[in-house]
Amino acid sequence: MIPKIKAIRDEYPRSFWVMMLGMFIDQIGGNLIYPFFALFVTANFGVGLTQVGILLGAMTAGGIAGGLIGGWLTDKIGRKIIILFGLLVSGLFSVTIIFIHRFELLIGVGLLVGLMGSMSGPAYNAMMADIIPEEKRVSAFGVLRVVYNLTVAIGPLIGGYIADYSYNWLFIGDAVTSAATFLIVLKMLPESKPSVSMETTERVHENGGGYLRILKDKNYISLLVCLMLMFAVMMQMMSTLSVYMRDVHSFPNKYYGYILSLNASMVVLMQFWVSRKMEKQPPLIAIIIGAIFATIGYTMFGFIESIWMFALAMVILTIGEMIIDPLSQALAAKFSPAEMRGRYMAALHFSLSLSNLATPYLAGLVIDNYEPRWIWYTCGIVGSIAILGFAGLHLRTSNKKETSTAAV
């Protein structure tokens, strides 16, 4: 084994690498389906993209509620059992969908799977925070992002061949990967829930399952608001940029594919290095740096014309995203008390989901009714507000030396 790779492996506990293996296998299965899900629904149920949007909206709404429930259960009964439950639901859904022939029933099933399947998200993130020392969390969440991007590259490639044969085999493949991950978690991944006193547990679980306590954490709420603004900007890469490049600049669709590939390649090749560099900075200073890169990159789209400048803008914003994505999760873990880590992670998921729900609609209104370049000018304004918010939070937490945010 190459010494450098061995050194990186030894930096993190065995449980972390077991998690990465399980998530890689599970996400391969998910990425067999996701790119072809709309094709499957329209072909099998004879509906249009509007109905597909309703279905995806139902799944997203279920996912938002499920994340909040999952965060509460993660803190109450443990991380491992909730992860196993999510994998079980995912596998059963993939098998069940093959036998559904009415679109109305599919919406109901989609709502349920969104609700129950998303419960495991906070459990994964809470377990990551449990097993990784604070000073290594940024790079650890960076490794997670690399793993995910590898599955995005591999899964659709395999799925395209399978889809040409039968859509049903996509869902069978996802069920198999869910089952394999279930066994890995069951046999190899120990529970990581911290031990807390009965008095602390009772105090946390009263008053709205502990979520009201999060609302009183003004610094964390400030962090969530700033992250919502920043992710509203970053959402434009998937929801708006392709249409903008086609309709405003008359670029062929393959150009959008090129710069997306540039984004994914940079993440795979550079994410770990960038995360290691940012670990040396105070977290909120690092996220300010990331927000500056992302804001500049997205704002550039409103001022440039050539595909080469679009590629440069993508390089700049990708650097920002490589900083912000892992740091957002590391900061959520840093702000959270150990006994409420699942709920703090669920609150992060809830906030970003709200941002993702609203942003495509608002961007569509601008594209359809106003000067399209205002999408990117607005990104500059919103990103700048987020940067100022992060800076204010850094100054406030550094000066007050509060217990939950000291030395942030």
C-alpha cells in the first residue's frame, strides 16, 4: 500500500471506513435510479413531467418531515437502528415499486418512502460526528463528499445500460445494494450514541422533542439562516444554469455536461486536499472563504459570454462548494450538544431542504418574466449577505466565548 494512502487510512477509526464502504455501496444503488426515475415514471404510468414534479414534491415533503422525526429518534434510541431502518425502507420501496401500476398509489408510496427513508440522514451525520474528533471532521466530511461524487459518476453509467434492458432491474439493483449495506452496518458498525444521564435525557426530550431548544440557540439559528442563503445560491447549478446556458447563450446541451463534469472531477481530485487546508482555519473563517469563492463564481455567469469563461466560473465556484459542503456539517456538529446531535443535524437538513424547495420556483419566475441575468446578480447579493452573516457570527461567538460555541 502506498505510504501516503496508508497514513490517511490510519487517521480515521475503522468505523469511519465501514461507514464509507456502506455509503458507497448504498449510493451506487441510489444513483442507478435517480437519473432515470422521471423516464421510468413517464414511460410506465403515461404521465407528464408535471405529474413527475408532484411525485417528487411529495417525496421531498415526506423527506423534510422524516428528517425531523429521524433526528429525534437518533438521539432517543441510537444511530445504528435508525440507519438500519432507513436501509430496510429503501430496499422494500425498490421492490414494491415494480408492482405498482396506478400513479395515485405511487404518490402515496413516494410520500411514505420520503418520510421513512429520510429518517436515517441525521443518524449518519450524527454518527460521523460521534466517531470523528472535532479537529478532523472537516476532512472526514470531505471524504464523504468524494465518495458520493464517485457514486454519481459510476451509478448512472451502469444504470444507463440497465435501463435500456429494463427499468425494473434498476430497482432490483438498488434493493440489492440496500441489502448489502444493511448487512455491513448490522455486522460491522458499532453504535456510537454518547452516554448521557437520565436527567439530561428527560430534559432534552421534553418540549417539542428538543427542537424548541434549538430555536433558542440564536447562534445556531443564525448559522442555519446564512447556510440557507448560501445553498440557495449553490442550488442554481442544478436548477437554472442548464436552461440559462441554452436559452440565453444558445450553447448546446453538451457544454453544460462538460462544465458539470469539470465540477465533479475537481471534487474527486481536490476535495480532500481542500478540506485538509481548511481544517487549519477557524471554521467560520473557512466558510467565509468558501462563500466568497462561490459568490464570485455564480455572479460571474451574469457577466460572461464564452464557454471558457463559464468553465473558469465553474472552477471558482467549485472551490467554494468544496469548502462549504463539508464545513456546514462539521459546524452543525460543533454547535450541537452531544445529547442533541441528531436533532441539530436534522435542523440543518430541514433548513437546506426548505431552501431547495423554494429556490427553483423563484429562479423560474425570474427566468420566465425578467432579465435572466438577474438570477446571477441576485446570487451576488444573496451570497454577500451570507458572507456578512458568517462574519458577524464569527465575531459574536469569538467575543462571547459561549459554552456551545467557544473558539468557533
